[in-house]
Amino acid sequence: MTPIDWLIVALFLGTLMAIGYAFSHKNKDVEDYFAAGRSMPGWIVAIAATGTTISAGTFVGSPELGFNTDLTYVMNLIGSIFGGMLVAALIMPKLYKANTITIYGYIGDRFGETSKRVNSAMFLLGQLFTSGSRLFIAAIAISVIVFGTIKFDFMVYSIILLGVVSTIYTMMGGIKGLLYIDTFQTMLLIGTGVTALIWIYCKLDMPFGDIWTTVTDGGLKKIPGFDADNIAALADGSIAGWKSGSKLQMFDFSLTNWNSPYTVIAGMIGVAFFKVCQYTTDHEFVQRQLACRDVKQASMSLVWSQLLALPVVLVFLMIGVLLFAKYKTEFLASGELSGFFTDARDIFPQYIKNHIPVGLRGLMIVGLLAAALSSFNSAINAMASSFVTDLYLPIKAERGEAVKSDADQLSSSRKMVFLMGMLLTGFAIVTAVMQEASGLNLVDFATGVMCFAYAGMIGVFLTAIFTKRGNTVSVIAAIVVGMIIIIPLMFQKQLFDTQYIAWTWWAPIGGIISFLVCYAGAPKKR
């Protein structure tokens, strides 16, 4: 990192602080602070939601996937679009028209105050792990670029740095400021990815035909001196998560490969169901749609955010593919595996650190920070809004200590944003340990851990939206059953020495069972 690179990063962070400060005086009450007074245009929400959807997992994890595997992850993106369309058509109108600050207010209207609080608490618990995991993934890249290593101590420093910065400007501006900040950050992320892809392609200094042959001829199979035993050894550990085959394979039509998360059936069914869970039960994602001016713009912004994510993620997947072509070519010339091959989690950050020139390197780091902060700050705000409006203010009112004035409610909200930011920063360190233990790659870990909260809550929401059954007891039972089902699925390798069921099927399995549990409850007579 040179002074020029640090200056670019400082200008970026200063801009975020300035936007946050500019909106800090425009929040009149809690609804303004957490729901933007339902005044935001759909196109702003769509772009901001795209940044939250792709997160740091795209910047760091997608190049890892492209380098180690192929393009079959694209099926998950197509499944996401299908799932987003289902939510926009069938679920979003009901959540929006409930006119509550958080989506858990809808559950309160349907099943009572206790059910609302249980779902809000489950969301908060799930967010500690899911958003913590995304902050940890971003810290990998920051640790490589700033400290030159992904040793645990340096990743902790990086996590704290990102967590503190994000918490400060989130606390100032509220959701309205965040939507403009996230729109700015998403555009930076897209520009960074496209710039990096063009730079890597130009620096390969190879005809397009040679690049095509390099990435489609079966990986390392045709390298002289690499026999079947060498390939097996690499797949077993020398290259974490590596598999042979064409890097440009996009469709896997296998119907029995349940341990692969990137088959056509897993994408169109498993991931579509996962997206239904995400945009029905997770206030971090739904919060942005609730800030739209009307229900039509809310639904359209949801669909457009999924459509925009597809080309962005494809750009970062192709970065990984081109980096494979680069290092494979270098191996053919030298006869030795590069040190980068030992852990593809930092393949793109290492390239930024060692091969991107001064100035442009600063831009790459800004893109990484934009990816990291856009998802982390939305989680902080969503958690604070849920805690304040679903738990803190109602409980204070029950105890005869109601916080009535708008100024006091806003002050309490900002304090809770700070608290949630610090909690998430701490849990990001915990998820760093969990990812190592899970044996999953970065993308699979970040998305799979979300199922911990989604599985139980989706059963509750589907029961509330599409039936007239269920009660407080069955709501709580569904939440508990969902958690119990997901925990052994998350740690299959530790319990059974292998991965039988991919994360794409965790939410459907847990969600269907929890729905049956919640549906079994007889409705309370009124």
C-alpha cells in the first residue's frame, strides 16, 4: 500500500461519513430513521439492494469459485431471480401493506406479541452469524492487502477496522442515508469488478483462443507429469476445494448429486426457496423494500436487484477463471505450483496486492470495502430497527417506562445501532473459526449459515400469509424445530465425515418441516 492508495481509500471513507452526516439531521422519528418514511424511489432501492445481495462474498468468494471450480454457480443466480419473482408477486404486497416498521410486526398482528418477539429474537440471533460471516470474508481480503497474510491475528484487526467504520456512518444517517450510500458503493463495486476483469485479461498477453483452451481442457489433467495420483492429491488438500474439468461449464443437469449446491435442480428449487426465505423472513433484505413509495415499486425493486446481481457475480467468477489461466500458464512454464495455489480464498486479494499498479490498487481496495460495508451496514440497521421497535420500545411501555418523544426514540435507536455494530463485529471473529471447522468454501459458508434462522421463520411466515392456522405455541415450536434440523446439516463433515446434502437443500428441508409444525397449531378463537 502506497500513500496514493491510502489517499484513495481515505477519500472513499470520508465520502461515506459525509453522506451519513448529511442525512443525520433529516430523520424526524423512528419511522424515518428505520423506514425512510416510505419515501424512496424504486430504482435507488433496487441498486442498493443489489449491493446487499452480492456482499463481500462476491468480491472474495466468487473468484475463489471461478478459480477452483467452474461457472455452475450461475444456476444459483437464476434460481434467485425465480425466487425473487415469487416473493414480489405473492408475498411482498402483504408484508408492505401491513404498514409495520419491521416485517415481524406482521407476525405480531397475526399471532400476537409473543410470536413477534420470538421471530425478532431469532432474526437477531441469525444475523449475528450471517452478517458476521460476511464481515469475516471481507476481512480476508483486507488482511492480505494491508498486512500481507490471512493469519488469524491480522484478520481480527481487519474485522475490527471494518466494523467500527461501518457502525459510525450507519449510526448517523439511518436507512435513508444508507440507501444512498449503498447505491454509491454498488456502483463502485461494479466498476471495480469490470476494471479488474479487463486488466487481468490484458495482462495475460495470450490470444483468446489460447485462453479458451487453457480453461476448457480439463484443468490440470493435461499438464505433463500430472497423473491421476497428482490430481487426487490436489483435490484432497493442496488446492482447497479444487476440482478438475472445464472452467466454463455452466449447467449440471444431475438429478442425484444432492451434495452439489450448483446443479440445475438445486438452483431452480433449492435456491429459489432460499430466496423466498430471504425476502420473506430476513428484515435486512426486506427493510429496503419497505422504504419504497408504494408496493409496486417495492416489488419491482426486489426483482431488479436479483437481475442486476447476475452479471455482477458473473464478472467476479470470470476473474477467478482468468486467474486460473494465468497461474496454470506460469506452472507450465516453470514446472512448479505457485504459492497462491495452496489457498484460493485469497487468490484475488493476492493478485491485487502483487500485480495491480499504484492508484488502481487503491480503487480495487475501495471496491472491496464497498462490497463489505454495503452488506454489513444494512445488517446493523436492520438489527437495530428490529430490536428497538419489536423488543425495546414495547417492553419499556409494558413496564410503564414508555419512551414517548421522537427525540428520545431517535437517541435510543442510534445507541442500539452502535450496540448491534459492536456485537456483529465480535461475532465476525467467531464465524472465522466456524468457517475453518465447517470445511465449506466462502460462498457456501456465508449462504448456508443463513439457513440457521430461515428454516424456522419461513414456516411461521408461510403459515401466517397463506393459511388461517397457527398459534403462539406452534410458532415457537416451528422456530425451535427449524434450528434443530439445520445444526447437524451445517456440520455434516464433522458428524459423518462427508457432505451428503448441499446447503441449497437445507432451507427447503427445514422450512417444510417447520411449516407443518406451525400449521399444526389450532388458530386462537377470537
